[in-house]
Amino acid sequence: MSPGEFFLQQFINGLAIGSIYALIALGYTMVYGIIQLINFAHGEIFMAGAYLGLAAILLIGSIGPIGAAAGAAPALSLVLTILTAAAGCALLGLAVERVAYRPLRQAPKLSVLITAIGVSFFLQNAVMLSFGAQDRYVPPLLPVLHARIGSVTVTLMQGIVLAVSLMLMMGLQGIVYGTALGRAMRATAQDPLAARLMGIPVNRIIAVTFAMGSALAGVGGVLFGLTYSTINFHDGYLTGLKAFTAAVLGGIGNIPGAMLGGLLLGFLEGFAAAYLSTQWKNVVAFTVLVLVLILRPRGLLGERVAERA
Amino acid sequence: MRRTASTRLLVASVAIALTMGAGCGKGQPVIKIGFAGPLTGDQAAQGTDMLHGAELAVDQAAAAGPIVPGLRVELAALDDARNPAMAVSVAKRLAADPNVVAVVGHLNSSCTKPASAIYHEAGVLHVNPVSSNPEISRQGFDNFFRICPTDDLQGPAAARFAMERLGARRIFVIDDLTTYGRGLANEFIKAARGRGAEILGHEGITQGEKDFTPLLIKVKMINPELIYFAGMFPEAALLLKQRFALQIPAHFLGGDGLFEPTLIDLAGAEAAEGAYVTTLGGDIRQAPAAGDFVRAFEAKYGHLGAYSSYSYEATRIVLEAIRRAGRKDRPAVLAAMQQMKSYSGILGTHTFDSKGDTTLRTIGIYTIKGGRFEFLEASG
């Protein structure tokens, strides 16, 4: 393996893990953008998505005719699994918003933040009690295929992670900047009171934002489970923290920023492990975060906007 | 942070439930054996197997008649979630319970080491089943006994196997930065260098992480003949799977923390094929005195875990010490254990040296073939 191939192999891996970070980071950034809340339960939604994906895979496999059809067309079962997890997480996000955050809309920001941590505990323990405390094995939906270019290998799963993430990010960008719903979301983000006066159903828009962000995290969870094939009820913690870092790195509240931050974090971790040592990968990633925040306090793509009263 | 707090809450409620259970119990006074190990978290499979071994020992003893007349022997099982901070709080809880006269635990050396200081201070007999880091018994605690061989035996046995049987000279070492993993890796490296191996690199990974591909890509470029991993099965499964995806041809050899069937489930049989692990002790199914235990265990719990026999043996030793002491008294139980010259159990006849370590020093070697662990040989 030449140094060039080494770099390329690391680049491909960073791209795959970075896109998963980016998918989760979008949820953090969308929710922050619209109600200035760091939704600490978001990592748990991602983890729940991984478990919902597992449940869907097992369910699809166990229902005779569907299982046979899915066995014949693995792509179909992949799509079904992703849709199940996305829908399930969207509902979960809606429920969390309705039960835990909406009643506190007028409360101080800190109360909501603490509630978010409480929700995170709740979801972790709920998943632990219903699925067990052990690592769960996620059976592969697709055959393990490698493409080889010289000594660089790309797995089918890496390709799918990248393709699905890109499609979702482009879709989201299209919704936010190209539809009436997106305009309503942006208006609510700018000024909820004025948005309400303009006839925008602010609460419903906020709920939709939660649902969309959660659905993306759910898809991220499925891709994560299929890539690493083991999931655990506390996987949401570390990965959620990294995705949050990615969102801050890119500029929290900024959608392209979350995508950029996710990919950047994937690369940073990968290259730190590759050229320094694995022990240092988190140190490097978080040092870069600190430096970015010192030099550009609102993140890489964050805009300088005046604090709202 | 959050995980620790949430699991601590869980443990606290379990502990409260346990003490309440004891409070409104059946009238008969109890004498308790503490058990501590990872009952939740990624190593819960191994911890639960250990708990079952301890349970079986206590149940069998209770069925055979009272150990101490007038006292009911009970197991007080607590969860350390393989987290050293939790292990300390669990140890303090056990030490504070006057009914607890001895402790069997923990699994991880990183948990056993800090906890052992608390048991020592409380004067509680501490019999450890499987924490193989040699430093633990070098602390000079006279209440500490251990029934498994240590890593200053396991590391050299692994190095000998890697070099003599697999013919590996160029070796890359990975550990999980824990007391156990780092300690075992260092013992392996020392022994392998002594035999003339070239250690091409030594890196640590973090427990709980999932993406070890950047490291493995580096390993692929360095192209060693063997990868040695000192750590536990959840991380080993990911390493094996990602090594398979990158098609790294190097042999894979690991320590006893990998000897757990879940490893093969998590990695997939194809990716785990041909990996080697060293184990504490030989093949339990071939041990002459273990037949009844294996049958009783499998009849009750189904599958026999790698560490079940060790916690069973440790609990039986504790029960023997309690029987000899004949009363609920920590110093008496400890003295009875200290006077026990040797103990013949299912693993063989233990004699304890001045550090409290067993003289049974066998290290086994297994390979994974067709989705199962297959016994190869035993040394020492």
C-alpha cells in the first residue's frame, strides 16, 4: 500500500463515518436553529433509530412472503428498514417535543436543557429495558462486497452510506430553501412571534422540524448499525456528542454547516488516527473544535447575527 | 458522564430493593456473599455468566444443608458496568453491609484493583475469579486471593504461540488502554521481544468506540504477520469485522477477554474465522473434576460461559471459608481462608502463594473454526 493509497483509503473511511455524523448533526442544528435548544436527547433518537432498524430487519425476515421478497431483493429490505426507522424516529421526535419541550416553551432555556438531559436518560433506559443491556448484533442486509482499486478497498456499505446521506442532505436543502414549509421554518427561526402574526402555525412548524431532524437521525442509526453490525443502548452518547461537535464546528443553526462539520470531523478523526495515533484522535478532533470556536465563535459557516432578546 | 449517572441510579434502586428484601425477609438471619461484575453494558454477557456461576455454587450449598447453623447464605449481586468508578461505589456498598463477609468479583482488572483497596480496608475476604492483571496481587493485601493465572503468564504464552506455532516475527500490538489490556499487551511485548520479534507498533483504542478502521488501514500498510489484541470481546469483534472488510491477511491473536461466543456472533463467523485466543486455564470440558459442574450449569442456564467456572470456584472457596469459620464474622472468615492451605475444586487443586495467587498456571489456546471456539493446546 503506497502512501497515496493509504491516504485514499483513510479518505474513504472518513467520508463514510463523516456522513453519518452529518446526518445526526442536522437534527441538532435544525432544532437549535428554530428554538435555540441543544436537544441532548437527539443522540438517543439516533440510537433508537438503530434499534428500530434492527427490529425492522428481524421483522421483515420473519414475515414469510415479505421476507422472501426482501431476500430476493436486498435493496427492498434496506429501503423498508430505513423507512421504518425514519418514521419511527419521526414519531419519537414528535412525542418528545410534545411531552417534554412544548410545555416549557416559555420557561427559561436552562429548564429545557435539563429536561433534554432527562429525556436522554429516559430513552437510554427504556431501550435498555426493552432490548437488553448487551450489544445486539445487526444482521447484514446486503452481501459484503468489496471493490478494489489497487490495494484500496471500498465496501458496498460505505457506498450506500454516502449515497443515502447525500440524497437526504440534498432533499433537506430542497425542502428548507425551496418549499412553503421551508419558508415557514426559516421564518419561525428568525422570529417566532412575527411568524405567528403572519399566520404561520409556529408550534406545528417546530414539531415538523423535530420530526424531520429525528427521521434523519433514525436513518443515521440504521446506517450506523449496518456498518458496524453491533449496537448498544449507550451508543447514542458518544456518537451524539460527536455529531453535536460537528454541528458546532460547522456553525450551529446552519444546515450546510452541519454537513460540512460532520464530514470534517470524520476526516479529522481518521487522519489523526492514521498519522498520529488512535489514542489522539479525539484529542485532535476536539482541539480543532476549540480552535475554530476561538477564531470563529459561530462556527465555520455560522453567520454573525445579533443575539435575539 | 450521563451513562455513569444513569446506571448508578439503576444500581442504587437495585441495592435498595435488595436491602428492603433483606429487611422484610423470612425471619432467619442472613450471611451474605457479595458479588460484583458487569451486569449491564457491553460486557453484560460475561458478567451474567459469572453471576450464574456464583448463584449455582450458593444454591448447591444451600440444598446440601446449612453452611453455618441458623444462618441463611445469600448472594448480594451488584453491577459495576465494567466502570472503575462504579466498581468503587459498589465495593463501598458491599463493605458497608455488615452481613457481607466475603466478596467474589470483579471481572475487569481496572475494576478489581481500586475495589480491592476498599475490601482490604474493610477487612472483607476478597476472592477474585478472573482479573488477571499481576499488579493487583502485588499491592500486599492479605485479604486478596485469586484463582486464575495472571497476565505475566498469559502474555508470554501468547508470544510463544505466536512465534513458535504461527511463525510470526513482525507483530502489531493493539490494546484497549485498560489496566487489563495495557498490562497484558506490555507482558506480551516483553516476551515477544525477548524471543526476537519485531514490534512494528503498539496503539491503544477506546472502549465503546466503533470505528477502528483508521487504525486498521495503518496496520494494513505496515503489513505485519500478526495482530495481537489485548482487550475485551466487544472491541475485538469490531476489529475482526473491520479487518475482514479491509482484507488484512495478518493472523489475529487475542487474550482471554475475547473468549466469549458472543464475539463470533458480533463479528460474524466469516470475519472471526481463524482468530486465536489464549484463555485462563485449559478446556473446562476436559477437566476431570468439572463434569458435574458443567452438566449442572448447562441444565440450569443453558450455555456455559467462559468465566462461569471461575466464579463458581471462587464462590465455593468462599463458602468453604465461611463453613470453616462457622460464624458471621469477617475476621474469622478471613482467617479461615488464610489458613486454608489448598483447595481442590473443579479447576484443579489451588495452593495460594504469599500474594494470594493460585498455583494453577495453565494457559489454554483456542482458535475459531466454523463459528465455534476449538481447543488447540494448553501450556504451563
